Amino acid sequence: SFHHFEIPDHLLDQLKKGNVVIFAGAGISTETSTAFRCTFYDEIHAELRLDPKNRPPFPELMSMFCKRPDGRRDLLEELRSRFQYITAFPELLGAATRFHQDISTLFYIDTYITTNWDDYFEKYCGAIPFVTAEDFAFWNVKGRKVFKIHGSVSNYGSIIATTEDYRRVRTQLERGALGSALKLLLATKTIV
């Protein structure tokens, strides 16, 4: 369903100037109830057979899962399987990519930042993915781009899921090219 709203004049002005960046989190694709009845968190929680009342933060839960034998590999397989399942069913894929399909029509927005692991910005918006530190050296290239600050399913080594991963990426954000690029965007663009 659609909701009527009016875009503030400031935002319209920034859109016209090409100064708007979209920040998109997990709720816009596979982690919505329209795409799946349960979240990736819920799947991992169930697989660990934890007490339903024990709901640790996402990175802690992923760390618990990865501490099992072959845990990291199994986590990535679970993730890949989830995306393959969505792709196999057009209705699920449509629900998971609705935001991307809608936003792709906005030609004046060419930069996205996401914590999502899926490749929907690449497939549906034609965005070039920036995932690794090496990628971020070229962050100001022309054309659509997506900053994948938690990695990408297309690059298993880049996935940020566990507490340890979050610690590592925090250091990269504070001192690396990714952090510098994001700080510049935050200082010079309007983030929606």
C-alpha cells in the first residue's frame, strides 16, 4: 500500500542537485515479512536450539553459530541457500526487490550505502559494488555505485556477521578508505 506524503523542499532541492544518497538496511529486502516469514536471525537462532527467551544481539548469535565445527562455512551456506530460495520463487524475489526496482527509476540518485549482503542494488539498480578496501579507492567513479559496508554474498570473505567481524570493520571504518569515503558522503550529501 502507498502512503501519501510530501517531499520537503530541501530534499527536492538536494535531489535536483544529485546530492542525495540512499542508506538501506536489512528491512528493505530479504528480511521483510513479505519476502520471508522468518528472518535470517530467526533461522540461525532455531538451528542453535536456543531458548526462545534468549535473544542475543545479531553479531553475538552469528559468533555462536561460527564457533561450531565448520561454523563459518555453514553460516555462509545458510546465507547462500536463503538467497537461492528467494530467487527460485518470483513472488518472493519480487517482494525482496520491490524497493530496488522502485528506487532504480530515480535517475538522479546514483549512490547507495547498504548493510545488506544481497546483490540487488547491482542487479536492479545497475550499481557498481564497492565491497573491499581496494574497491573504495575508486569510490568517486561516475555512474551508480553501492557501498556494501557489511560485505556481499558475491564475495564470501567480505561478509560481516560476527562480533569479531564487526570489530574488524569498525577499525576499517575509523582508519581506512571505506571510512574516509563514508565520512565525505556524510559531510557533503543528504543521506535518506
